[in-house]
Amino acid sequence: MSVSDETTTVSDGILLSDAAAAKVKALLDQEGRDDLALRVAVQPGGCSGLRYQLFFDERSLDGDVVKEFGGVKVVTDRMSAPYLGGASIDFVDTIEKQGFTIDNPNASGSCACGDSFN
């Protein structure tokens, strides 16, 4: 199933764009490890009350939600999953900006830094 199929058929869980999956795969290839997954979590903090965390993780926690996009495993812990249902992660690489972006339909507001939400 392609990422575009995931986008049209899945309303829960995180969605990873083709560009984001390719960037994560390239970063994992640089690490030289195939046992890592991209963990996406929500933690208290930031300007708006909650902030996103994206990092590579080798752990498997009880209740993890695991999805795969283009050979990349994306893992969300059970406490963060309700905040991230339907959220999409993209990777942009332009002259103005480079990095991962998160479009989260559950966020009622965010701050100017784009790293936190409520």
C-alpha cells in the first residue's frame, strides 16, 4: 500500500508523506542501523502546552501503535496516540525552510515556533 493510499483510507494514527518517509529512511541509512523506528510523541511543554518529539528509538513499549510507510516504522506510545490521530508528517526542503512539519487536526492552536500546540 502506498502512502497516498494510507492518506485516503486511514483516519487514525499518524500519516507519513513520501518525502518524510524518504528523509527518515536516508537518516536511518546514515546511522547504519535497521533496528530503529521513528518515534513520535507528545510531551507537556512548549509555548502552547504540548510539544512534539520525533526521535529514533529501538525500544518497543507496551501499547505502542506501529505503522509502516515506505519501509520506515513509525511508532507512537499509547498516551500520545489520541493527540496524534490523523496527524500528517511531511518533510520540506526549500530555501526558506528545511525540516519536518506536522499537520495535526487535533491541535486547536499552536505557537509561532510550530513546535508546540494545544
